[in-house]
Amino acid sequence: MELTSATPATELFGEAGRFKPHLAVVEPSGRRHLVKISKSPFKIGRLAECELSLRDSRISRTHAQIVAEDDNYFLEDLQSRHG
């Protein structure tokens, strides 16, 4: 979903008013997207199998992951070559 100042609150909050976890992804062009964190672990990398696949040679095939624990989210570096 593209992120704009008009993004409806229902996209960010559930029916009970609880925040739905998302990442804001900013393309080199400046275009912004919201990506829902849909599972744990939520893998980020170049591979198509990743929940967030980024086409950038500076990104490793499996670069990082987001892990949910209770109501907290942690970003873990997967010790990729590109840091």
C-alpha cells in the first residue's frame, strides 16, 4: 500500500484500536509504501521467498528478520556479508 498523508487509520489500526505492525519502505524515488508485518519471523532480503523482497545488489539474499515477542518487535541482522 502506498503511504500518503491520507492513509486511512483503519489500515494502521485493527478493529479493537490495536496498532497493526507495518514497515514504511521508501524507494529511491521517494515513493513510500506500508508493508504489513504478517508473520514472525518476517524475513527481509533479495530472495523472492522473503516476506519483504528488495531488489538491490547491496542487500543480501536473507539480510535481516523481524521477530515478534509478545507485543514487541525486534530487528535481527542475519550476519549478512553486506552488514
